[in-house]
Amino acid sequence: MKTYQDFKFNEKTKEFIRLNGFVEPTPIQNAVIPMAIKGKDIVAISDTGTGKTHAFLIPLMERVDTSQQIVQAVITAPTRELAMQIFKNAKVMMEADPTLRVKLITGGIERSKMADSIKQQPHIVIGTPGRIKDLFLEQSVLRVDTASIYVVDEADMTLEYGFLDDVDAICGRMKDHLQMMAFSATIPNALKPFLKKYMSAPQTIHMKDAHASNPKIEHVLIPCKHKSYGETLLDIMPGFMPYVCLIFANTRDDAGEVAALLRKNGKTIVEIHGGLQARQRKQAMKQLESSERSYVVATDIAARGLDVEGITHVVSLGFPSELDFYIHRSGRTGRAGKEGTCFALYKESDEKAIRTLREKGIHFEHRNFKNGSWQELKPFGQKMITKNDVREKEIAKTLTRKNEKVKPGYKKKKAEMVKKIKQKERRDHIRNEIKEQRKERYKTAQRLKSKGIIE
């Protein structure tokens, strides 16, 4: 195993490593750093928590020439939280070399103030694609066309949330011989044309995700039945005591709705998603850093890259359309040799996703929390005996009863009995349907009242 002393770094890079307290590089750092320093194009497939941020910051520390007063490297992330996280790590670079200028470029700051703050061009730019594009192409105050290195962090999320066009617009105006490094948890097919356009013989580094098959992570399926994800979450919360619990919703609206429900029921939480205002997002980040909350409600994009320590439990409210994201969700716990639990709340519409994940090797327990205790349920997919099954068995017994003396008209009588049983089943089914519809209408009305839409 290499140590950082085995690399022939300059003194400023060595100081940067010393200030971080690093001794040994992580596997992705060990693979990326030598090639990045040589100027190779790189596609690095790695999950959050593997040390990928310093896998590109250390080569930048080594290569940036502060005697040149121009932008030399650009790093983009799909959200301001991710950009802030990278910038937080990059601040140590400026401690190691006071002549180095690193600038954070994101939304939430007035355009005029941002433009005034970069009259002297930074050496490294970190930010969101849209704001960098605005200052570069619209206002012409940020000269990123002088940069020879471009890092796309969380490339799959950049694609999924529609920011790849902004990255394309920026890169299209930069140097022809641009070194590009893309870091991503997955490489969707739709991302490949972009990488092919800007990369020349890229080196692909795929760090195997050990979290998917981590035996220390317990995956537990929780049926919602007729309840919402939020209501089911409230039901099971008394059944576990987390240090930090990360709760994933599939959309920002779902995250906001669940967060509101939890607060209404007296839970103190951190809420992080794209639907929040800049001030709210900054406040949420501060709460995370100071460990003021045990429960964090987030979307996949908001949680990606967030450095939250001590996550003991993950709750997945349903399953994401991209099932690899479920694996990344569950992989946020059970790290550093510790145990973790991932609760997956599911409805009937999630059953296909569950079967697919089982085929990928994930073993699910099947439980419910009721009357103050956890109850083991039949393994998922095992056929349950329903009322219809009982009815069919009774009919079959009636029609095939042995040693019964045949009486005149017995076939007609049995047919009438079967008809009555089926009619009763239909009536019961209709009654239950009407009850469920009333419950749903009542819940909808309560939600609309809480939002002030109706009185």
C-alpha cells in the first residue's frame, strides 16, 4: 500500500496533504492522482465517501501555477451544496499556498456582487454550471476559457437534472486540448456522447461499490399497505434510535411533504432539497455540520456528496427510477466497519423494483412495527392465503366431497351456493373499495386545508 510520501509532490502539495492529516491515499486517489498529474482524461466511477474530492484537488494543487494570473482549472457540481462541500475542502489549499486563489461561484448571491468579487481572476473556479456559464458567456467577467483542466463532479446527476447542456456550452468555448476528469457514481448511456466529445482516450477507473453487498448493512422491507410513505415512516420511528438517520424521497415535493409531516408530529429534522430557498439551504448545511439534528430528509441529488458522519440508519421512501441510486442510498450507512440498517418502505407499485434488486444480490428482511414491537412477516413474494383462496378451497371441497350420497337436484343446489358465496365476496369488495375511497378523499382534503388551498 502506497503512502503519500511515495509520491514526488512539490512542497505546497505536501503541505496541503499535511494540513489534511492524510497518510495513505484511498484506492481511488491512488488510481487517479498519477494519471491526473500526467494530464490524462479520466472517467472515475466511484460512490460518495471514497475520497474522490481529494483525488482531483491534490493533482490541481500540484499543477496550478500561481505566477499566472488566469483561471487554470474549473470544477462543476450539480448543486450549490455539493459545490460548497468541494470549496470547503479547497480552502485548505489556500492555507497551504497563500498565493493561490480559489473562488466559489453559485446561486444565492447577487450577480453584480459576484461579478465585482472576481475582478481579479481566480486560479481555480468551483461552482454550479448555470452560474459559471452566466458569468462566463453572458456577463463576460469570468475568463474560464483560459483553463486547461475541467472536472465534472457527480456527472450522472449533472445529466439527470439537465445541467449537462450548460457544461457543454462552457467546454465548447475552452481550449481544444482540454483535460477533462468526470467523477460519477454511474455512467448512464446518455452521458457517453458528451464524454466522447470532450475526451481523448480516457482512462476509466471503476472502484467496485462494496456497500451493495456489505454484510453489515441490513435491508428491511416495510409494507405501507393503505398508508402513505410519510405515515408509515411515523409508524416505524419509535422502533429504532438512530445517531443520524438519512431519509430519501424521490422528488423535492415528496421531501417537502414528508418533512412537514415530521415537524407537525414533533420531530426535529434537517431538510435538504432543491425546492428550498438559498437561506434555508445554508441554514440546513450549518445544522448538519454542527450535528444539531438526528433526522435528515433529502433527495438523491441533494444528499449526493454530503459529508454526513455517523449515519446509522437510512430510510428509502419507495424506490428511485434508477435502481443504482437505491444502492448508493443504502451505502451511506454501514461504513468504517460499523453496522447499519436500511429501511425500504414499499407499495405494490414498488414490487418490480424489489425483485430486480434481489436479482442484483440484495437480501431483504420483511418486517412491520406494530403495537410497540417489530414483527417478522412472511418473506417478500411468498404467496399469502387470501379470502379468495379460502373461498375457492371451500367451493372445491363442496364440489369434490367424497362418500356423499347423491340426492336429486344436488348440482343445482351447489351451483346456487357457489353463486351466493361469490355475490357476498363482491359486496364485501365493493364496501371495502368505498371505505378506501372515503379515506383517500379525507386525506386529500386535510392536505389541502393544511396548505391553505381550501377552508
